[in-house]
Amino acid sequence: MLKSKHFELIRTAAVLLISLLLTFIMISFVSGSPLQTIGIFLYEPISSVSHAGNVVEMAIPLMFTGLALSLLFKMNMFNLGAEGIFYFSALVASAAAIHFSLNGFLHPIVAILLGGIVGALISGIPGFLKAKWNANELVTSLMFNSILYGVGQYILNYKLRDASAFQTASFKFEPTAVLDRIIPGTRIHTGLIIVLVCIVAGHYFMYKTKWGYELRMTGANREFAEYSGIKTGRVILYVHLLAGLIAGIGGSVEVLGMYSRFQWNALPGYGMDGALVAMLAKNNPLAVIGSALFLAYIRVGADMMSRYSDVPSELISIIQAVILLLVSADQFLKFWKNRMLLKEAKMNA
Amino acid sequence: MRETLLEMCNITKVYSNGVVANQKVNFSLAEGEIHAVAGENGAGKSTLMKMMFGMEEPSEGEIYLRGSRIRLQSPMDAIRLGIGMVHQHFMLVPSFTVAENMVLGMEPKKGVFLNQAEAARLTREFSFRYNLQVDPEEKVENLSVGMKQKVEILKALVRGARILILDEPTAVLTPQETEELFGQLKLMRENGHTIVFISHKLKEVKAICDRITIMRNGRTEGVFDIREVTEQEISRLMVGRDVVLKYAKSGREYGESVLQVRDLGYSKEGKKVLGGINLSIREGEILGIAGVEGNGQAQLVEALTGRLEGDSGTVQVAGANISRFDIGEIRGLGVSYIPEDRMRQGTAKEASIVDNLISTVYNSKAWTRWGFQKRKKMAELTEEKIREFQIKASGPAQEIGMLSGGNMQKVVVARESSTAPRLLIAEQPTRGVDVGAAQLIHRKLLELKEEGCAILLISADLNEILELSDTLAVMYEGDMAACFERPSELTEEELGLYMLGIKKQDEQSIRRAMHA
Amino acid sequence: MHDFLAVILTTDFAFSVLRVTTPILFAALGALISNRAGIVNIGLEGIMLTSALLGVLVSAYTGSAWLGLLGAALGGLLIAGLLAFFTLQFKTHLILGGIAINAFASGGTIFVLYMLTGDKGTSSSLASKVLPSVEIPLIEDIPVVGPILSGHHVLTYLSIVAAVAVFVLLKKTPLGLQIRAVGENLHAAESVGVKVKRIQYTALLLSGLFASLGGAYMSMGYLSLFTRNMTAGRGWIALAAESMGRSTTIGTTITSFLFGFAEALSNALQLLKIPAELISTVPYVATILGLVFYSVSMTRKANKLLKKQKGPQA
């Protein structure tokens, strides 16, 4: 029998179903051959090893940002700075990949750590402003995204740009810096291992350590945390540092795993998508894996769709918005839960 | 028997969190009576009244007004049918004037604009007619509690209320203000108004009401003519047993002084809030502080818990000056604190019972190793506390927000008492909890006292404070107005005189009684 | 330094402050009105963007700039209504709902643009119209003041009118009283039969209307076409302006002009030899500085009341 405690799971499933249905409806409106397009959207991502590989490759950055945002959201901090940090740390790692000469083992480690540390430091700024003066972290982090983008473009254009490249792009990375492929027939790289380690560590951190406990209590009720003796300002700061570190590592891993030059001329969008990943995962680190894979699946589907049919991939951002609206909708399908509760209460009475 | 005005039949209400607040409740109101609804906290009185006022809709059941069925989907429906309500927590907009509050939702207009003059005139007219003096131009945030209540009553009357629901109106009033209110209620009854009076103060119910409906556990236990039922009978029906608020206490042997407050003064925006407080509590002593809310008790507690630094004076706990300590450091000295508001400070409602129970010790060596928490040990402690405090819960992992108020408060008390505190600050420890939980909490406080803990008890429940305190102080306008060494010999009426500032002991005898 | 002063001490510069403040002021008024009803409208950015596109599309297909404006306004109302429906009916988290609206707008506008024009970047292939500028008789002839105040876009003047209208609405009308009551004490308003949801819907719709005017201005005044993500964070800057303006109409208007000044400065500085990438960050840096300044002063004020508290609750 369905019970009220399974409600959250059922609701998430319902949201995903509704969104897929909506996708189909929209495709039917804009596509010349809707059935074929839907087929491409659903089947192509799993049609071959290399396409399935694309899904996993796409999921790696989403897992990083999803994990970073889960930590922040769990603390009730709506900081979307992962977007700018992901971009900027990737640039920092690129600089290290271009200019350092190290062996094939150390080089990526140094570049990734450097990217991560820079990410942590940048993230610390809105964290500090929030902890110390309660400056709205949502606004400051978004402003930081724009600033990091401006500064990043400046560095790219004036310091790292390879004039001989076809488009605005940096010099080529040293081959020693690039991450190894780990599954033949795909471009899945060692970043997958790194992100899974981060996620498991994130899980233990959040649910088993005293720092994670501080994080959860600060998020659940900051006044209660203060009253219990938790220094919430410090918690806000270190969680921001940690989230920045993860986002920064994510950006570095992405650029070293998937590219041979730095060539982003716009913010890549992973930070914003991370918000959706975190929400779908209910801010639970382990669940980030599943929700990132799901999101990657529909995005690769959309990519394939734009490549092989007449529907552009931006369709998916509309769908993502709908998922986010419904998943964070407290009352969505609540009437149904209430009915179950009424029934259960009657049975117990 | 007067004509039946309003009838609620077979009302059941289940909240979305699964709490069953009312089960097949029946309630009937006769024209022109003052009808008491009595019951413990959590008995379902407020829920029933919210449904009568359209703030909640019954899950099942019907409501009839003058014999015809009505559906109340919003307070507006209720207001339109002549039902008004004065809530326990005032429903006023602080930055608005009295007149603006009065006309909110029924604004008089001049063209498309608000007609301020008409709003003031209307306020004066009703103020005069019902002998409830208020100043229409004054901002509500500047009014006393008693005045705010008058504004609330006027608000309902201006809207044409014939039935007036008063939700524990005397809880925030002094005995004298209560007298005044009763006079006004009788005047309203003479003018043909019908009044529902929610209370658990039986003396007041006896004094003013015509009939009484008693509720317990979300059900009606009976309806009586007030002259045909004794206080003992009412209380037996309310709690299912006679209320015994008598505890055996040990003799008076106190240890050394744990808390010492000297000349603690504090003012805010030029207004005196604390006027040089002196007090001292010794090991094994319960010092009660009585007083009408808003006379500096809250600020005193804030100063003791590291949230407020006084302008002058010192606070010492176990010999250490804590004026620059934060709450973590103060807890480190062996201080525990049961906060007034368990939802705001006392618990994190989405977190589990375990997480709520260990929040003050999570950082200590006994509970962590290399930063990892000993979750298993924590769960065991929680199970033990659930048994010891008879907390009704499915297990340590249950969200605390799913528990009833009483059980939630038990978790708070369990947490604060489990660290063998030297000083316990208990602020309204049994507010809004059922009698069973209250008794358990009282016994726990006495147990701690036996073990040598010094306890500062701040409570608006006079019964509680008179019974538990070894020494009883009264605060009035930021000063100690009186101090008694044998509180159980005092009556509530006597205490009221000090609480209202009508009587005041001289400085010397207060200091002597405080050992300060 | 001399160059710098030569740039900002001109009537052209003062004129441009008014020009760039317009969208921020509209959006900030939108932020204000929903905030006073107790709802933070995070979706301003997305509403502006949607309206900017709709203005271009409708004016291109009807040939009328005014119909374009109407289309933009209706679009803004629609998106605000959607946000209101989700946050008020389904209790979607306010912030996440707003983020969703913004994501929806930033992808959705490109989707629609591509479906209609085959271009994912700009609407340059569409013959869209712009709204007119207005010369004010008499004032235009006054030296110094004339060139600054006259000859602005019609929506620039409307934004000033809107600020006055919002002031009157909040202070002097029954609706304003109810909006403020709902924002300050929702239960009080509810208990006297104020239809809280209706007020919040109204406030959010008004908020969307103002934001949409700001959006229409972006593509039918400030520029004469739509480009992807052309609002570039103005919705967020507006939110910062509103909170720094302490949720009053006058304060919000003043801070909007401050941010407008910063942006005009960043435009003007491009004449000097500083890389454009860095100059583009000036408005955002200014917003952060402004927000920090505001937060520090609020914290100081709060700390005077509660001296040792680590930081006030939001």
C-alpha cells in the first residue's frame, strides 16, 4: 500500500513524468516529424557506447556543481556563485596546464588543486560578507559571476590567447596536464573517479562528521544553532569555502578532461544547472549522482535532437525550469498526501 | 433556554502534518450568552475556533447559523455573517495607526484614496459607544498590551460582529486589566452580543461565563450551565484527573552562589529596560521571577545567555564574568537554557530527535572522534531519553517537527538537563504543553535542584512559579519590585499588586532576600 | 584624472545616467512593490528578458511599436502570473521559483528566437520598431538642464511617473494599505478579511508589469533589437537597489540612480584606454560595494540593539 512517507519519492517521479510529457507536447508543436524527434530525444543518448559515454561525460560537471550547491542549499544559503567559479577556476587550471612543466601524474593534480583553491577563495568572499554582515548571498554571488566572467575574458584575451587558433581560445594545454580516458570508446575521463570520491566524501561529511552536523543545524534553524553554541558565522564561511573548492575542482576537471584549450566565451551554465541537480537530489550528496545522470540524459537527448532533427536544444531549458518549479513546489500533489493522511488517521483512530 | 445561534456538528479536523486536532466535536452557542470553551493546551479549542472564524475549514462536519447551514472558507465569510475574533497573538500591523488598523480590509474611500479622517472618526465613534478608550492617531507599536487588546475588540465590533470569539484574552493581562475587560464584556452582553470565551483559568470562567463546553484530546467532554458545575468537576473533565500541583520539596539547604548579577543596567533608545538588577542564586535553589511580560525579563535572560551586553553592572557565573562571552562559552561554564520559544530557538524542526538532543554536546570529546560523530552512541542516548521522559515518538530518527508541543518540549528539557548543569535558566518551560508533560518537566526541575543545580525560573504561570520557587522575585519596569522567601504563602492577588507596580518593597529588604 | 572628469562633467554624461537608469528603476519599482507585499520577486531578470523579446517580436509582426509595448507588458504579466501561481498556489520556494523563471526566460527566449528567425544571437533579421523619444517644450531650451532632461525616450519619462505612482499607491490608497499590511503582518491582514493571496497576486503582477516595461525599454529604446541575455543582471541589480533603498519608494529611486550612475560611468570609461572586459564589471562591483555598505550599516544598527549577536537573522 502507498503510504504518506513515500510521498516525496512519488512526487519527484510525478514531476519528472510531467516534464517529459511536456517535452513531448512541445516537440509535437514545433517539429515537422514529432514522433521521430521524440524517438531521437529518448533513444539516442543510450543508442551506443559513445552516446552513453556522452551522458556520463555531461554528468561529471553536473555532479560537481550539484554537490557544491547541495552543501549550500542544505545550509539554506542560496548562493549561485558556482557558475562563475566553475568558469574562472577552469581558466586558472588552464593557465597552469599551459605554463607549468610537470610530469603526467603531478601536472593535472597541481592544476586541479590550484583551480579548486582559487574557487574556494572566491567563494569565501560572499560567504564572509554573509557571515559577517548578512549581505544577501544570492545577489552578491550573481554579481560575482558577472565580474568573474569579465575578468576571465580579459585574462583570456590579453594573457592566454593563441592568435593562431581559429576562434577565441587559449594556447594548447601541455599533454601532461590532460586527464586520462578510462573507458574505451568514450571520452569518460578520470574526472569521474574524482567526482565520485568527492560525492562519497561529501556524504560522510554531511551526515557523519560534527562539521556536517553544524552545517545541517545552521541550515535547519540558524537561531537554534546559535543558541546551542554553534558559531554559525564560521560554519557559513567554511561551507562556502568547501562549495567553492568543489565547484573549482569541477571546472578544472572539466576543462582538463574534455578540452585541449580553454575556449569558453560565455559562462558555461553548469552552476545554474547544479541548482536543479541539487533540488532534484533534495540536497542529498549521494542522490546527486542519480539526478545529475538524469539531467545529463535529457540534455544529451536534446543535443542529439538538435543535431538530427529540427528542434533546437534550448527546448531543454524550458523543461528544466518546469522541473525546478514543480520539484520545489511544496503543495504540488499535497492534496493527495493529505487524503492519505486523513485515511491513515482514521484507521488509527 | 435561549435560542440557539450557532451550531457546529460532528466537526473533524486533520492538519496536513497528520495531526488530528478535532474529532467529531459538537458545539452550540445560544444567543446573548458568554460561553466558555475550556481545555488544556492542545485540546483543540483554538482549532475549533479557527474553524468558526473561517481560518481553517473542517475536514468533516457542518456548521449552522440560525438553523441554516453555512460554509466558512475565509475570515471574510465569518465577518460577513457577524462573527469576530480576538486572537491570542494580536493581529495588528505595528507600523500602522490605530485608525488604519481599525479600517484595514474595509477602508473608507475618498475617490481612489484612503479617507484618513473618516477612519479616525469611525474609531472614535466605536471607542465611545463601547467605552473602550483608544487614540486613533497613535501607532500600534507604541501601545501597551491591554490597549492593543482594546483595539482588537473594537476592530471586531466595527466590522459588525454579533458573535465575538476571545482566544485566551486574559493570558496577557494583569488581574486589574482583567477586571476591566470583564466589565466591558458584560456591557457587550447587555447590548446583545454573544461571546465565546476560551480559557483554562477556571476562576475567570466561573466569574463571567453562562455556560461552558469542555474539550479534551480533540473531543467534547460535555456542556454545562456554569452554576451547575464546580471547578473540581471542570478540571477533572479537562484533564481526566484532578490537577495536583503540589510537589514534595526537600528542606532548604543551599550551597554556594552560582549566579551573581550586580547592578545590571540596560537601556534601549534612551528608555530604561533594566534598572540595575541585583540577584544571586545558590546551588540547589530555584529563584522564580514573576511579572507581566515585557518588564525586562526577556532582556535579563538575554544578558545571561550572551545575547545582550548591559550598559553597566556585571554578571558572574561560577565566579567568571560573562559579559563578553558568547553562548557557547557560557554553556561551557555549565549553564543550560530552556528558551521561551521552542520553535524559534529550542529546536530545529526538520531535524531528527537525535540531532536536536545532542546540539549542545556535539562538539565534546565524548561524542566525536577525529571529527566523526558517534552516531550509534547518540541514538542510544536518545532512546534512553525517549523512555525516561515518556516522549511519544516512533524513534530517535523521527523529525522533531512531527511531535506534539509537549513532546517537543520534553526533548528540549531532556537535552538541557542531561549535561549535569550548574545553572539552568528556564524561560516559560511549560508554556503551551499539556498537563502531563508539564508535571514531568516540573519534577525534572525539582530533581535537578536536588542534585544541586541552581535554577532561574521565569514564568507567566503563577501557579507554577508559586509552587516551584524557593525564592520569588517580581519584576516591574526593569526593576525588582519585590522578593519573597516563602512564596507558597503568597496569593495570586497579592502578587498581582506587585506585578502591576501598585506595591513595591523597599530596596533594602529586596537585597536582603536576594542575598545580593 | 583630467580625462575622467572631462568625461563625467558633461551634459551628455548626465543625460546617459537617466538613460541607463530607466530599466533599473522600472525593475527596482517592481522589486519594491512585491517586497512590500512580503514576496521577493527573484524572477525580475527573466521577466525583463521575456518582455524584451516580446516587444521586438510583436512590433516586428504588427509594425507598431506601441503594440509591441503592449505585447511586452502582457508577456511580463503572464510570466509574473506564472510565478505567482507556483509560489502562491503550489508554495514553490520563492527563490527557487524565481531562479526557474530566469532559467526559463534565458533558454526560452533563445528557443523562440531561433524557431522564428533561425538565429540564436540577435533579432537583427526582424524589422522591429522602437518607441519614440520626446522633446519637452520650454525645458529643452534651458541651457544645461535642457540637454539633460529633454529628448529622452518615452519610457524614461514613464519610469519617473511610475516612481511617483508607486509612492502614491503605497502611501495613500486602500490597495497600498493592504499591500503593506500583508507584507508586515500577513495574519493580521488575513484575519480582517483582506484577501491575502489576491493582494500578493496583485503585487506580483504589478511587479511583473514594471519589470516588463524595463525589458521593453531594453529592446525598443536602449537598443533597437533583441540580443541573447541582453538584460545582463539588471534584474538583480534592481533587487540590490530595492534593499539598499530600505524598501521605501524614495530610497529605491535614489539607489537606482546610483547604480545607473555606475553603469553610465562604465560606458563612459570605454572612451579611455581601459580594456572593455574589465570596465564591463563596474556596475556589478558597484552593486556589491553598495550592498556591503548597506549590510554593514544594518548590522551596526542591529548590533546596537543586540550587542553581541553574531549577525541578525535575515
